[in-house]
Amino acid sequence: MLELIDGDPSQYRPVGLGIGDVEGSLEGFVKEGYLEKRREGYLVTMKGREYFRELWMSLDPLTEAYLVGAYMYFVAKRLEAKRTS
């Protein structure tokens, strides 16, 4: 994940993000009613659809690409854990 340096939109620095951070965020979205946890994963609720639509439209392209990559990493690690257990 990237964060602005001194609020300057032209300067970013990387910020570490682990699998636990992603899982914590997902659980937070469940508590807020944006996601519903299912056995096979998460389902976006109607409340979540509106929230995520507004959030996504406000992202800059770099953050958008990072979030897509972070989600893909999360899914890959989850599948890897299932295969090895």
C-alpha cells in the first residue's frame, strides 16, 4: 500500500500490508454491514455495493491497482493454505 509523503500527491512511500491486515479489513466491512461472510468467501451487500462504488470512484489509479493486487495475493494465499492443510 502507498501513502502520501507530507500530503504531496506526487510523492508516495510504500507501507507494509500483511494477510492479517487484509483479513482484519474484511471483518471490519462485515461488522459495518458492507459484506456478508459466507463459507466460501464474502458477499457484498446492497449497502456495500453503494459504499464500494463511491470508494472505488474516488481512488487514484495507483491505489486502485494496488488494491486489486492485494486482493489477488490474499486469494492466492488462501488457496495455497487450503492445498497444504
